[in-house]
Amino acid sequence: MTRRGQLVLVAATVVAVALVPILFASLQLGYHDDVRATADYDDDPSVDALRVLERAVATESASIPSQYAWAVNDSAVTALRTGLGPRLDRLQTSRIEDGIHYNITYNGTATQQWKDANCPSGPDRQFGDCTADRGVVAQDRVGRTHILAVGFDVTTTTERGETTVTVVLETSGRSSR
């Protein structure tokens, strides 16, 4: 064996010996690649409900501008809430078999606060007035009613307890300037 071959063999041995403590340390610590995802899902089933609500609000609000003039914005809000009704009913009992129940109600206070923070007033605004009505924020855009946001309180009940989340879901037409 040449001198170079011996040097390579010694270097490989040193690297192998250095890796042994790392191997033992990793075996002692244990490893599970999905611990965080499982813990998040189990700890807060409200996340699923919020995803479903977000899709439902986006889908249901999309047709409102073509159907309702601003003069009848209260009818637009009623139509939105009526359209969301069956989806909310299904969602509330969708995970009963898993021991999870959702109670979903509209939150008028949260939507009023959202309106105050996101709907500018004065002569420099790009669109018309906003209104917060029964948990829904609507805006006048060229005489048509556009839904900007919908507020909910989502109470999730499991065998471990009850959690309430307040959320204001913005629609795709949310730019209120």
C-alpha cells in the first residue's frame, strides 16, 4: 500500500469515528417527522372550520355585485347570509363523529371594527360608502353592492374543552380604497 492510500484510510477512519457519537445522539433523541403537524391539527380543529368558512364566503359573495344595486344592499346581505346558511349548518355538525362540534354565529362588532379600520371616508376615497350590517361589510362600487368581509365567532367544542375564535374573513373584492 502506498503512502497516499494509507493517508486516505486513516482519514476515513477518523471521519467514521467522529460520526459514531452523532449516531448515538440521534438515536437517543428520537425523531418523528410529523409531530408538529399532528399536534397543530389535534390542538386546534378550528383551523378546518375557518378554511371551510373562507371558501364559502368567497364563493357566495362572488355573485352579489351582479345581482344587487347599492340601493338594496340590505337585500344583498340577506341573500349572502341565506346562501351561507346551509353551508354553516353542514359545517357545524361535520365532525360530530370525531367528537368535535362547531357553533358558528355572525359577529357584528368585529365587522364594524373592520369597516372602521378598512373603509376610508372623505373625498379622496376611490369607492363609495361602506356599511356593516348583521356581520357583513358591504361597499357601494359604481352603484353595485360589493361584499368586502364577513365576521364570525366560531366556538369549537371537543372532549378537551371549548375554544372560541373571532374572525373577519375578507372576500376577493376587499380593496376598499
